[in-house]
Amino acid sequence: MRKGLTFLRGVVAATVFGLTVPAYAEQTANTVIAKVNGEEITLGHMIVARSKLPAQYQSLPDDVLFNALLDQLIQQTTLKQQLHGDVPELVRLSVEHEKRSLLASTVIETIMENAQSEDAIREAYDARYSTGDGGDEFNASHILLETEEAAIDIKEQLDAGADFASLAKESSTGPSGPNGGALGWFQNGRMVPEFEAAVTEMRAGEVSDPVQTEFGWHVIKLHERRKLEAPDFDEVREEIAQELAVQAVEDRVNQLTANAMIERSEIEDLDPSALRDMSLIQN
């Protein structure tokens, strides 16, 4: 289907002939711009249609867009009226999906906005940096292995005096292996939680027992740790605001799902590949 072709033609025609847009007093989303066989096209419909356009079309002059969009909506309305009210299953399900997604996004935006008040951001900043301490920074190396057994073997070799960098070059499956396992300096929040938790408990010069993460098994050597000065509020304001928003959404979603009555159907022999079967909704 050559979607959008009529709109493009409308833009060209409006540009060439310089169509004008009538003035409307006290315009609202319900202002009726046209009727097609009695079916209304409102200013609200046109506003939404414009918001869905690619950026290069949204930058066109308003008078050009107005007439082109109106032509497109009129044409689309005449076409969809040919179904005489019947809604194909694919369309019905697509509309339900889009509506559910948009409504959920609206709630998420509200949660995020409420969580990012100036007082909340300042309170979070004070709680984190009131002592003037910006947290720890670590300089470490690691050897990444696929199994716990291999990690235990490496730890035993290190305890017996083997060179860490040499073993990393020989055995580590991670990208830092060729560099002796060196990770350089990193701050809290830069590593996966299990790795960070292990490093936080270590002293400079120590080698950890095997630590499991989603990437495999790590043997970690902490070379050095140091304190950072607290950053200025303006430097971390956006970061804290984003963290508050993400946490607020996660907490609210968890709360809602915990309180909801959720019934998961148990369907015997349901084949997950049915997700790809578009014929099920083609009617």
C-alpha cells in the first residue's frame, strides 16, 4: 500500500497554489473543520494527524500543512466509510494495542513528573552528598570465566603466587583479558550489582573469591580505591531527577501489579510460535 501518497500530493498542491486557511474564532479540539457524508473531521483530529507526521513535514508552513492534512483526512474518511462500520480484526486489535500503550504512557509520564519535583531532587541530593563525600572510585582488574570450577582453579593459582595479569591474558574470556584484565577506574553504579558489591567490600591489594554475574564468573583484584568530592547540585540534578523518575515508575508498577487480580490462563500445548501467525487475525 502506498501509504501517505495522497498527503504528499496535497502538500505539493498547497505549496504551488498557496492555499489559505480560514480563521476560526474560539478554536477548540471539537471545532468541526469538515464533514464527510455527515461524519465530522475536527481540529483535534488534525492536530493529532500533524503530530504523527515525520519531522520534515512538521517543519512545513502551517497554511500548507492545514490544507494538505485536511485533504488527507477527507480521503481517508471516504475510504474507511466503504467498510460501512465493519472493523477488521487486525484493525480492532491494533487500535486496542495502541490505546493501551498510549494510556499506560500517559500514566507513566504523570508518575515521572510527580517524582521530579524540585524538593524531591534536592532532598535526594542532600541525602546522598550531605557529608561532602561523592562516593568511592575503584581501580580493579578481573578474570572472567565461564564456570565456577574454572574460577576456583584460577583463585587457587593466584593464592599460590601466580601473576594476575598473566593469568588474565591466558584465561579470561572478557574483552579486558588481553590487557591483563585491567578495568581502570570506575565509580559506583558502573558495574553490575554483584560485581560492585564484591568490590565495595574489598581492600586494596585483595583478590576476591569467585563472583557470579550475568556474564559469568569473576575473580577480581582491587588495586586501589579513593574518595570523590561531592559534585555540585547542578552537575547531577538531571541524573538524580531521572533516577527518581525511574524508581517511582518501578515502585508504582510493582504496587499496581501486586494489588491487581491477575489470572494467567493455563493452555495445554500452546505453541509460542503462534505469535508469528498473522492468519489468526486476518478476517
